[in-house]
Amino acid sequence: MTPDELGVNGITLDAARELARACPWVNFTSGLRSWRGQAHAMAVNTTKNRQFCGLTYKRQPSIQQAIDAHPDIQDVTGLTNLIESVLADLPVELRARFAHPAGRAFDIQVPFPAWQAPTKVAILALPRLQTFLEGEAGLPIWHCQFE
């Protein structure tokens, strides 16, 4: 995926383009998401680590609480529906914290070991970078989030 295919704009698009120029080996995996898309991404990660939402979205404990309350829901579709319903019930000011639906983030595939150090240097130099995560709840996801 190219920076222009991420669906982001402004600061985030400029940063993605800059990263692609500095590190042409970078593989972008995610950008702007609908709320359904956000719930689906969270559900996929929850199937890999049942505590994913609690570890990654600490400021929204209601998401992990809903997952814990439904141990019978194990599949991606069921978890997507559950998480989407919790997200829909969050007040607008809490929903604004989610960077992908706001178009303020992109994820990249973890680079080959030889390219990790220069990629980190390039990411950390991106203007208005707010958060860089080299993993989420133990999963290999590089997440770049902007103001």
C-alpha cells in the first residue's frame, strides 16, 4: 500500500510520504479506518491475544470488559460486532481518541531486521509524531500516530 492509498490526509499523509521517501522498503498496512474497520482490526488482534484491547486501549476499559463478559465469543465476526457496539456507545469525546478512524495514524509491517534501526530513526524524525509503538500487546505492529 502506498501513502496515497492510506486514506489519510494532512499531517499524516505528509508523514507517510516522507517515510516512504526515506525508507522505500516500508510496507504500509493500515491507515484511515471506518468504525467497523477499527472494530474488525481490534477483533483480529483479540483472537491472537484475548487481552489485546485491555492492554492497547487502557483508557477505554469498557471494551475489554465487554470482551471478558463474553468468553463464548471467539470468532472475528462475533468480536467485531461486540467491539463495534461498544465503540458506538462511547461518547464522542472518547471516540475522538481513536487515531485510525480520525485519520491520524498508519501502521507499517515490521521491517526486516537490517532495516529496523534506520526505519525507527526516520519515524522518530517525522514532524508532529505523537506516538510510535513497536508492538501492541505483544503483536508485531508498528503504529505511527500524529497530532
